[in-house]
Amino acid sequence: MNPTAYFDQFATRYQPYKAGAWCYEDGCIYRGLQLLYEATGEDRWVDHLTRLVSAQVSSKGLLAGYDPKEYNIDNILSGRVLFPLSALTGETRYTAAAEHLIGQLKDHPRIRTGNYWHKRRYPHQVWLDGLYMALPFQIEYALATGHASLIADALQQFDSALALTVDRGGLYVHGYDESREQRWADGDTGKSPAVWARAIGWLAMALIDALVILPASADSSALREKTIAILNEIAARQTSSGLWEQVLDAPQLEGNYEESSATAMFAYALMRAARLDLATGPTAEQFAAAGKRALSALVETRLAESEGMIRFTGICQVAGLGSIDGPYRDGTPHYYLTEPVVCDDAKGVGPLMMAYAEAVRTNGSVF
């Protein structure tokens, strides 16, 4: 099955994830469409992108449904397409919108190490998800505007987040609570209990996307080494099917299943690291092969036609830590197996677009 037919169909029928409000789920699709356009040069991808984003950005750069005082780190992610759209269209509303987002980050609460809170309603907490949501945008904004201090700040946040969440097995747990008030947080370390695959996927994509755009003046050698180590750990956990399990540090856990969104994220990160020379020699070849194998497995086993429509299946709908008004999410390995598994969720489709774009850039037309 050719994934581009699915992507075109999906983007044509796509409705904003949260009734039109600016949100990270839409941002996953925006980033995927951006990379498809950059990889193929086909106008249909940027046409989809422009149509969807322009409906959420006013002529003055105001973002639909966006409240910076929520201090929701997720809301930053969609901003990554604003500078490319400004360059493509010449419309100043996109750079004005980027200023609103960086304004949130200037005021965003932080823990003592300097890391952004995940959200105002999740105070004193750092989740791996948030690194992808904010830090590549912060670096891209710095490059576009000359605010070099934002790059140093982003690198420091990466370093401290990794130190706070490192797991004994060489990977990283989903979250950290500085206050130790959450039931999911270890009383001594503040860490959550398990290694959730999609959290590692967010982390891997954040690291790769940041490292490949850093200026030569930035000292990123230590972060690069940690990133290669993370990718090695990811590659070592790929199953015989080419996919990855929902809970990476519990392969014997009853009910553990192979999950599509994390697999797409890993495929993207591995292939991108190899293509852009973050890894070299046999390591790069290993990463490229693992990534392409994963993408092939997703296309062959997780894209399915139903009632005349193509669907992307096997996606964990959502997972998090703690709760505001629902059941408490305790972050244990078993918890991650209780969330619904759905098809066509933006958190899976966007990374699948990104992974496919990487394959096109590496090998030309594929599948």
C-alpha cells in the first residue's frame, strides 16, 4: 500500500483535534505535512498545511483558543511550522504568532534545574513529552531571530531533563516530580515508574531535531553522545516484527503490545540520525536499517483499508501521569496497557508522515 494515498486522504478529511483550538495534536500533523513537502516538493502537502494552519492564526497572529497563562508546554509544538509558512507565504501573521508562543516561554514556570513545568495544572513536573513540544521550537526561534541565549537554555534543559529521568536500564522514565507530591513519583528520586515507548519517542525526536539544526558554535558533543546511546538502546529493543512494545522496560509483561505511534517516532529518529550524520559508519547503517524496517512493518501491517478508507491502526490514544478530573494515572507498567488503542490518531499519523518523508529523502520514492 502506498502511504501517500493515505496521507492525502487523511489530510483532506482531517478536522482540528480540539474543535479548532491551537494544540499539539494538530501540530503533529502540521510537522508531518511540512516534512512531506520538503522531501517531495509536492504542492499538495503545503496546500493542506496552509489550509489547516491559516484557520487557526488570525491576521494579527492571534491563535485560536490559545491562553498563554495556562502555561501548557504542549501548545508550543505547532509553532514549528510558523517560520516555514512565513517564508512560503510572506504573511507576517505567522511570525507574529511565533512571538506569542515565545512570550509564553519567557514567563513559563520552571523547576529549580531550569526545566519548564509540563503545565500549570501539572506543577513542578517535567515529562519527556514536553522536551519535544518546546525545545526544538525554542532553538528554531533563536536561529530565526538571533537570540542565542535561548539555544544555551534549551541545551541545559535537555541535559538536566536526562539527568532527572534516567533509568537503570539505559533509557528514561516518563516523568519527574520535583515536589514529590504525586503518587506516581518515587519519594527519593521523583521519577515515575516505567519507560513508556511514546515518551521515549518524543525524547528521541526532540534530540534529533535539535541536534541537526544547532549552530557550530553550540557545544553539543555530550548531548550527541547521549543521543546515540539512546538510539542504540531503542534499536536493541526492536521486536522481530520490526515494531516496538508499548512498555519498553517490561518485555515480559502480560498484555504488552506493539504500538504504532512510538514505532513511527523511532523510525523517524533512527533514519534522520543516519541521514544527517549524527551517527556514522556501521552505527549509521544499523540505525537506517532499523528505521526502514520499522516503517515497512507499519505500512505492511498497520495500514488497513476499511469501508473504502485507509486507516492507520494500533495507536495508543493518550497516556499521562496523575489526574485532574479523571482516574488517577499512576505511571506503572500496567497502567500504560489500560489506555484505549485507536486508529488515525494525530500522534501516530504525524510521525508516520515524518518517517515516510525521511525514507523518501534517503532512498527517493519508496513503497
